[in-house]
Amino acid sequence: MNIVPLREGVLENIWPKFLLHDAVVTRYWDRIYGEYPEFQFALVDGGEIVAEGNSIPVHGRPAQFRDALLGVFERGGEPDRLCALAVMIAPSHRGRGLSRIMLEHMRGLSALFGGELVAPVRPTLKAEHPHVPIEEYAAWRREDGTHADPWLRTHERLGGQITGTADEAMLVEGSLDDWRSWTGVAFDHDGEYVVAGALVPVAVHDGRGVYREPCVWVEHALKRA
């Protein structure tokens, strides 16, 4: 296996469909490949792309995931750390420890900024507990003291530290017809709906659905490790 530059996204059907409709991410995502290509990479195994990684240099720690893109493309500022955006593993290659390889490479890229890497983590198993507040979920531990969530556990095993949470890492808004097409759920009355892949319920009111996805902040400070 080897890591190569990535000029555009290749892996498909990684995220729930509704996650592709955050307005900020939709506006700026493609630009990271053209303007920050050295921080987009893929893991290749036997000629097949089995994982993709995306990151971007930022000035200060963003408020949440989407704020990283707003900071880079709207506010500017001299970058002083690297912000992880995504690590995607092809479904047929999950369970092989590839996410660790991708995260280690991203940590290496952060050496350009003194070894500071921040990650707005989307916890792997949070969708199984949509009514649990993100602050509570971020504190869950197994009996051996390691984190209950496998993706957060991977970060911690590589030296990352949980430093907080954010309630609106992504914001997805749409009509009920939009949400029906994205999820297959009827959405036939106002209220909260639990949908597959969502970390928290979708709130429906007056013909609109709003989803505010939380994240857990993890910081990797290699220069202090």
C-alpha cells in the first residue's frame, strides 16, 4: 500500500445522502483540491483506491467543521495548524486498520505547522445513540479506560486529546420533499425524526427539515508529544 496525491474525490456512497447538502461544504469543498492539493491524499492498494483523506491549513482552531472552510475561504489569516476534514475508507476495506494509517499520514502533514493537527471528529457509533447529547457521548469510556467510540479511540491511541464538542459542525436544511428524497422517510408531521446515519434527530417544522450535526474536537500536538 502507498499514499498518493488526490486531485478529486473518488470514493462514493460513503456518507448519508443528506450530508452532501450542507451549503458551506457544497460551496467550497471542490476548491480544496485545486487550492490545497498537497493536503488531499489517497491510500492505494494493488492499484485500487481504498481510502481518502482531506485536510486544510487553518488559522486558529475553527468553531466546528464547516467553520474551517469559512475561515480559509472567507476570513483568511496565516495558517498555524492543520485541520482534518475527512478520512474515508471504502466499505469493502473497513476493519483493516486503514483509518490509523490515514490519520498517521495527516499527523505527518501537520509538521509543516509545528505538528499541530485539530480534528472535528464525526464519531463512528454516535448514530446509534441519536438522543444522547454529544457532550455526554464524548465522555463515554470502556472498562479499560479507552474511548467507547472506535474512531475517537483511534485518535487517542495516536496521542490525540478530546478538547471539546460543537453542536453545529454541519447544517443541512431542506424542504420535506428534499428530506424524503435524501432519506426515504415520510416526514408527515412536525417533530423530531431519527434517520439512518444521522447523529442527532432531524427537526421538522412548518414544512422544513433542519439537521444540526455535532462533532467532537480532538487535538494532536506532536511538538508537545
